Amino acid sequence: MAKHILKGTNKSNAEEIGPFLELMKQYLTIDDEYSGLRMEWIFGVADLVVKNPSYQMRNSLPQVGVATADGVSS
């Protein structure tokens, strides 16, 4: 069922997606021991991204405009 829902939502345009969303709603509201797995099948598993606190991306990019305000001395 999840495969059918995913294919339908990915290949449908805005006018055709309604029935697939209704089916997804019914599919995800089934209350049993597999409800967590169904959520993963439909929405996927979140990818945890952990950045080093000392890492600052803005230091590696050229700074222009407002981003240079921190470096301006009076």
C-alpha cells in the first residue's frame, strides 16, 4: 500500500493528488503495532546532521554586504 501511495504522490500533478493524500491519511491512521513503520515507509527516516560547534560556515565563504558588519571596526 505504501508503495502505491508513494508512486501516486510522486507521479501525480496537483489536480490528481487528492485521492492519494486521502489514502495516505487512512493508511497512516491505522492503530496497530506497525503504525511507526508505516510512518517511516511514507515519510522516510530523518537523517541526523550534527555539526561541530566550532565550525562556522560563514567563515569559509566570502563575506559581502551585511555579513561584513561584524568585521568592521569603528
